Amino acid sequence: MKAVKVPALELFLHEMIPLAKAMGVGVELSDDRALVLTAPKEQNRNSLNTAFGGSLVSLATLAGYGVVWELMRNERSAARPEWSIVVKESRAAYRKPVLGDLRAICERPAHAAIAEFKEALSRYGKAKLKLRASIVENGQTAVEVTAAFVVTRSGLSPTPSLSRA
């Protein structure tokens, strides 16, 4: 039997966000352009035998969270602090039902947006990054989720100068 390497993000999501494990979330792809998460319909269906709306928005949110987590994971070292990632706001638009397995795609932000985000993080210890994730089925967008993720240096106490995020 061939060993399968499970991505660090998938392990993190299953260990730290119990909903991800219950949904059966998996990492299909993580490259320079996008992060793609999947989840089986069977664990995420509703009474109409389509994908449950809460599962759809959760998977899209997890895809955005994963993009930020991977970005911050690359920033961690012995000399750097740990970071907290939270969703500040989100909006979902449901376009059509999802009949099969769930697939969320979150494109990585442009280099300029990442540079601005990292600059704010360095300067204030807190920064916000807006991302868009889509649930796609058969090449069509079924759900669009736009969310703002806030990253804060762990242990940082809120001060008026940090309210910029």
C-alpha cells in the first residue's frame, strides 16, 4: 500500500476546527495561484439531497482561512510571534444548488495586496485581508463568499492604534 502525504493544512483544520473533520474537508490543491478544498456531499447534504447551505459557506470560509493560514505559516520562525486568524465579516451569494461533492476555490491575493497586508502586520501587529472563495460545480459558480480575515499577533492587547484592521 502506497503512503499518502496529508497536507499540513488539512491536518491543522481537522485538529483545530472540528467542523472541518466532521465535514470531511480535504485539500485537493494548494499552489501559487489557489487553494482548493473539497468535502463529500454525503456528509454535507440537506433534506432535498443537495449540499447544505451552511456546509457550502463553511467550506468557502475554510478555503479563505486556509489561504491566510498558509501565508502566516510561511512567516513563522523562532524569531517571529504566533498569529491568531479570525473572520471579521463575510457575505455569501447562493447562485444555484450543488448536487454533487463540494469544491471550494480561493484564489491567492495579488502580490501587492500581500505586501500591503504584511506591511500593516509588521507595523501594527494586526492586519486585514479580504478574499473571495467560490463553490464551483461543473465549471459553474454555485456560491460566492467574500470574507475579511484579521490576523493579530497572539498576546497583543487591543489599543486604539490597532483598530485599523
